Amino acid sequence: MITGIDHIVIATYSLERATETWRALGFNVVEGGRHPYGSYNALIGFADGSYIELLGFYEESPDHVWWDLLHERGGGLIDFCMATDDIRADHAAFRARGVECSELIEGGRARPDGYEVKWINNKVEGDWQGLIPFIIEDVTPRAERLPRETAHENGVTGIESLSFATGDVTRFAGVMSAVTGLASETVNDEEVQAAGMRLTVGAHTLEYLAPVGEEGPLAAHLTGNRPAPYRVRFRTTGDARRWGPAETEGVRVDLV
């Protein structure tokens, strides 16, 4: 069963610059480690058990699943992962509903202290990527994969919601409702001139939004061939804030 958001992925041309950018926004950013397939990361952990993965590349990796999302579509918020307590059943459930995804594969990275973190996950492919989560199951203890530092100067305690830009709300929201067994509800977002469906999985909400008309921020995002994840909202005990893509390495962020 899908239990909530595990982490979100923000791809950047310079991991070092992104680390400093997010620290300047009041987040506690820690070094994550290196994957054996050309990428490395820094992490921002939250009290709700979710985290941000800031991802860059330490070598040319054109076969990497996220390489083109960064180098051809501009990076930023490119993907998301959801936690599951039965990865094989959920993997089969997504495939049964037509989602294109890889077989379950072994993944891992070497932390700066030398500890080898290991897990099992899939990769979502085709036009499903970025709208349907990849899923993960830990081989080593999950606590070893997550950052231990979860306190932030800006008061953020976790992810409140993720919003996605799509021209076919029913398709993607329908798959998530079917796999999770959760009902969705309609949502209207006049600010970005969009409407769609939302469902809440555990502590986190997923919003699938389509433009209303040909104008507005969401319509511009879609026509610009940007990655499908559009916006992330974080819960905070501090002041409500908003940052645009130019301030965050390509991410629309609200603190609520």
C-alpha cells in the first residue's frame, strides 16, 4: 500500500550552488553521497519523514533516467517518490493500469562516511514520468537513507502537497485513486488559472491540475515543455512564504 511521499527530486546543473541556495532559504542541507551511475546528491530531511533530494551529476551520464530532464527540459522539480509497505503489489498495480515503468531494480549510494545505503525501486517511463511516482523499498534500514537533521530555520516540518501540470487530469488522478484506494475531489486554483483533482495519501496531498483556457501560469508551464511537477507546498511553524523558480533552482515553493 502507498503510504505517502518518500521524497521529491530537484535536478540542478550545480549541486554546490543548489546547496547554498537552499541553505540561504533557511533549510538544513546535508551531503547525501554518490550513486554508482554518475549522479550525487544533497538532502533536506523533514520531521514528517519525507525529504528533498537535490541532485546533480559528477560525470556525463546520458543514460541516466534524469539526465534529459535536466539538460533538455531545464531541471528543477522533476520527479517524486512514494513510500510503500508492499512494493511488489504496488508495482503490479501500477502496471495493471497501464503505467509504463521498469522492473524493480537495486539502487544505492555511498554516504560520505562510507556507509552503503541500498534499496529497491522502479523508474516510471514515457508520459507517465513525473506524474505517477516511482516507488521504493529499503534494503538497509530506512533511517540510514534519510538525513537525521530535520530542524530548519524557516520552520518547515514537512511536505503539505505536490501539484502537477497535465492536460489529462482524469487519467493520472484516476490511476492514483485506483492504486491507493482513495477517493479524489475536485479543486479549482484561480491563482494559476487551473482546475483538477486532488487526493490525500497519508500526510500528503497530490493535486493534478489542467489549465483553464490558454493563458495563465500553468498553461505557460505546459507549453514550455517543463517537467510535470509544478509546485510544492511545505508546512511550516514559521512565517508563510513564497519563492519562485528563479530563487530556488527551478521550483515553485509555498510555505503554508
